[in-house]
Amino acid sequence: MILMSLGMFAFHVPTLAHDELQRRCDWRHARSARIGTRDALQFVGPGEDSISVSGTSFSELSKGVLSLDELRGMAPTGEAWPLVDGAGRVFGEFVITAIDERQKYLLDDGTPRRIDFAIDLLRVDEG
């Protein structure tokens, strides 16, 4: 079962199965100072929409290193990728802004048995 996809990259057990998704949306308001009362506000449009997915990959269950390498290959293209969850909910078009990786419990050849990861995404307007 696929948890989410970013373009053609599918987040699920054989690749990277995240266990947390954080989303932050903000909206922009221009301020105008007024004497004796609060500032006047005018809505000027949407601000940033960012998503961070994080989780742990275990070498016995998935190909976490290869999957992170694939995402690192997607990031420098600067392309926006559609982000869709497993239920079919479309979040919009997102670029990869950061990938954090922590490898633990290394085998003799340096292969990590556990990888903790976080991937930061930023929404861009379509078109």
C-alpha cells in the first residue's frame, strides 16, 4: 500500500515509509500602522505551504539508501512534483527543499541497518 507519492516516487515500505507528516500553511497580510488602535490589515494572498515527512527506514525491510539517493537526484532538477496521498488527496505541486538523513547501527561494510530521515517540501504555484 502506498502512503504517498511525489511525482513517480512512491512512499511505502519497499522505499521509504514515513510515520509523520507535518504541514504548515500561512497567509500574507499587509499592515498599516494606526494611532491609538491596532494596525489595519489587508489580505494580500497565500504565503508558504510546506510539508515535512519523516520516518525510519530499516535495511531488512526497505531500500532506504537507494530511495534517498533517488530523491536527492530529483531535488536539484528544481522541478515541481505533484504530491498525492494514498487516499487520492492532491496536495499540489511541490519542490524538494531539504533532505536530512541519520544512519545508525552500521554493518561491517558501512551499510546502515537504520536510517532516520526527514524530507522538506515547498508548494509552488502550478504553471
